[in-house]
Amino acid sequence: MTDFLPFIISLFVGIGLAAATGFRVFLPIFFLSLGSYLGWIPLDESYAWVGGLPAVIATGLATLFEILAYYIPFIDNILDSITVPLATVAGSLLFATQFTEVSSWIQWSLALIAGGGTAATISSVFAGTRAASSGTTAGIGNPIISTVETVGSTIMSILAIFLPILAGILVILILYFAIKYGKKLLDKVRKKPKVNKFKDSTY
């Protein structure tokens, strides 16, 4: 059992960081970069650049820009069309950084399915929620959603690094509710009112 413990911990760290990118793309990358730079998170040599000072500065600025941009009405909706695929890529990358001891095929297969899939699911649900908010509140409620995303990403990033098992359990719960209610929300956003062709007919 102890032989599999590092693998299990890596799994929870990876899935937690991937989930965090579903809330905010660059924030968990910044946490990983800063944590590696400070020596809190060991990374394989192939990912050593993530813990360099240039990466810390670049991801920090990108994080700040992303957070602020999501408070600009309707710009946030445009960003969603970009950040959903970006979150998938970022989630896959962050997951892959935790599985450098396995073959590349296993590493990236797990990264795309578990990491990218988790990030894409969460990001898509929040994009749908924001679209619904924009349609019903003219964007007034969007800052609340943006704040929830930032807080969620921060919490998930911290838990993934310091309490990975708890982060993994939380991700399972988030995915459960995201899948359960996300489809209903997206269907509601996409639903078009039916037009009765005979309603205004005159005889």
C-alpha cells in the first residue's frame, strides 16, 4: 500500500490543481510556480522552468489581469470563449507535472482525461452560469460569479498543495454537482422560446 501512496498523493494534487484552473486559469499556475520557487513543491527537471523567477512574475501578472478582466461587464463573456479551452490545456499541464515517473503515454493520457476533463467541466459550468446571469441581470450579477471563481480557485490551489486528499474529495463533490446541475443550466441558456405560428393568425 505504501508503494502506491506517492502515486495517490500525486493524483490528488494533480486533480486539485486541474480543478482550480476550471475556476481561474492562471491562478493555480501561479501558486504552483510560486510554491516551486519557494521550495514548497518539488518538480521534475523537465518542469523546472515553472519554478523560475520569470515564470513566477509572468504567471502573477497573468493572474492579476485575468481576475480584473472578469469584473468588466460583457468582456467576461468574451473571455469565457477563450478560457474554457485554455483551462483544459492548463488543467492537463498541471496534472502532468505530478506524474513524471510514469511513461509519457500514461502521463498525458491521465492528464488529458482527468486533468483536462475536470478543468473543462468546471469552466464550462461557470461560463454557462455567467451567460445566464448576463441574460437575466444584464451582467449585474456577473461580479458575484467572478468572485466565487477567484475564491474557489484560491481554495482549491491551497488545498491541492497542502491538503491534497481533502482537495481530491472536494473535486469529486464539485464534479457531481457540476454534472448534475450544469446540464440543466446549459439547456436553459440554449433554450429558445417556441413560436406559435397560429397565435396571431386572422381568419
